[in-house]
Amino acid sequence: MRMMIVAAAAVLLVALNVRSGRTAEARELIGKLPELGVPSFAINELQGDVELSARRYADAVNSYEKATRERPTSLLAIKTFRALQAARA
């Protein structure tokens, strides 16, 4: 139970870092998520969010596509589409 709480807190901290433009901190935390038992599809989605925030659109698309292969969702489809559109702009 404690590990799940720590993992959830780490995921939220990654999201907060992304929103604050702290991509380096977010990337560092993402590297620790596997140790906390965070599923790889969630890690890939967060990685995509970091890359999108950093305007590394091709990397964002790749991460979102990895996450989609494991667990497809409509939100991932939207995120992938937005990253593709941003890459073309």
C-alpha cells in the first residue's frame, strides 16, 4: 500500500514538473518510476507529456505510440494527434 502511494505521488510530481516547465526534473523522476512499480504504459505517456512540453514532438509521438500499444485510450489518441499536428506546424 505504501509503495502505491509513493508511486502515485511520484507520478503527480512528474505531471507538476511538466506543467511548470521543469522537464529535466520530470525526466529524472520518470527514470525512477519503474522501481516504484508504475506500469510502463503510464511511464510512456508521462514521457510523451515531457517531450511534448519540451517541443520534442517526434519523441512525444514515439512515447505516446508505445503507451498506446500497451493500453490504447482515447486520451492517448488525442495526445498523439496533437503531437503530430505540432510537429507539422
